[in-house]
Amino acid sequence: MRAIVSQVGPLATASATAVCASQVVPDATALAIDGGKSSGYSATNIATTTGNGSGTTAVTLNGSKVSNGVALLFPPQPVVLVSAGNDSTKTWTVKGLGPDNYTSVVETVAAANTSRVSTKNLFCQVLSISLSSASAGNVSAGTNGVATLDTPRRVLLTDGGVDTGITFTIKGTDRSGIPITETLTGTSSSTVYTAQDFLTITQIVASGASASTITFGTNGVASSAYMRMDEYADPHIAIQCNATGTVNYTVQSSLDDPNDPSNATTIAGMTWVSTNDTNAVAQTASIQTNYTFAPRYIRILLNSSTQSAGNYVVATVIQSENVHI
């Protein structure tokens, strides 16, 4: 078969807040995507703190997206709701029109304690925003962002407290622009990262309140595009990995297939096994290795690297075309 070439890296410097800056989740709500790699986020383009001080219930819509008392959002976006005081005993109600600019949408969202939350729904128009009782401090409203990473890579959750009883569902796209979803279980004042590589992150939803602050960002882990082998062809496979700069990588394979009609799994649920060739596990230099059987998929896992330009791995995979009958 024709050689398959796939590259992993280089990675930009990891940041624990690349996707979501530090925030406290008050309940089963969507998070504000307002980290260093986000775009489109604004805490005030629907409602500024001017006229929305302590004691606010009906929010005055006076941001840059507002015309004649209505916030116009094109393309449709989630709404971010910001509390400068402790509003954790209250709820927000956002009313407007959905992405079709016709269907009425009403969403109730738990309010935060000196933090921010987001609606799960997309709004094309926002007609009104209100709090269930008077705000403790200034409030504002705006649009949520989308995080676009430097290259497809893992998404890192950092918990400031014990969040082992809640989950975080991450939605976004992969390197090909295909929508992907993955759910992470919170940790006890530690970190955990996704099994999939995300290029963009469009929404993160918590299943419950966080114990303390949390952030979402990146670490130093990423994998190459998955290289599909032909299990009906000759099983012998040659692999060459060209390492450039300071890297640490592992050749991995999987017999799982998300497209298998009889035994499908999710992409996040695929089991990846490091090669039996120990020279291709946690390797730092260029190597050649091989498989004497044909797995369904091969990838290169970048365990770590100097996170700057010039540090990456290029893998070339060739499977024999001789078919044995």
C-alpha cells in the first residue's frame, strides 16, 4: 500500500487556562470558555454593569450587541451571565429566540458566587435576562467563546477541590472538523485530561457544582492522526519515526474500530496498546520498527516535548500489498 505519513507536534507551551480561566461552577451548568485560546467571549456585550448594580433583578440590556432593547447574536451563541457578588442562591432566566431566529427559547441557569456561568442553548436574539431575586453586586451578560488550540491536543481539567462526584462533558471538533464529545470525571485537587485530541472546544457542561475553582487548558500530550491499516492484506508493517528536537513518543496500535458495524466503540473508548518493541516506547530519537500483524489503527503518542517550534515526530507507515489467500 502507499505510505501513510502522519505528524504529531510541535506544541505551543501548555497552559492550564487555555480553554477556561479559573471559575466556580454553581450547579449543572455550562462553563464560560474564556481562556487564553478562546475567541468570541465577552462579559458585557449584552449587558454592562452600568445600570446593573447591586439589587438588580431585571437586567438592562445595554451592551454593544443590543439594538432597540434586543441583543442580536449572529452567529447564534450561548449567553454568559456574570455575578460580581454571591448570587449562588439565585437563578438566571434568559428568554429569546433560538438559532433559527424563530423558535422561542427560555433557559434557567444557576447563578454563581463571584463567578460566571453560561447557557447551554444558543441564542440568535436575547429578549430579556432576569435574576430570581436581587443581585448581591454588579451583574453583566455577554457571549460565550470558542477555544481554538494551536494543534489537535489533549484538554486538561484542573480541580481546585474534591470534584470526584461530578463529570464534565466536553464538546468540540477534531483535526478534521468532525464534532467529538468526551466526558471527564472530576478529580480530588488534581488533574485529568481527555483521551481524544481537540482542535476546538465549543462547550463544557458540568453535571453539578464544583467544590472550588476549576480550569480547563492544555498539557504536553497529543497524538498523531490515526492511520488505518488493512487487516485483509499482508500483515507485515514497517514504521519509521523521524524525531526532530526534544521529544518523547510511543508507537501505539488498536484493534478497536468506531466504524465497526458489529462491535463499534466510541473514539474516546478505543483501547490503545503500546508496541511490543520497547525501542519504540518512550523513545526520544528517530527509529524504525515494525508489526508482524495488522492492527486496525496505528498512531504516535507524544508523551512530552519541548513545547516550541522544531520539536515534533513524523511517522511513515508502509504495509505490504501482498495478499495471502
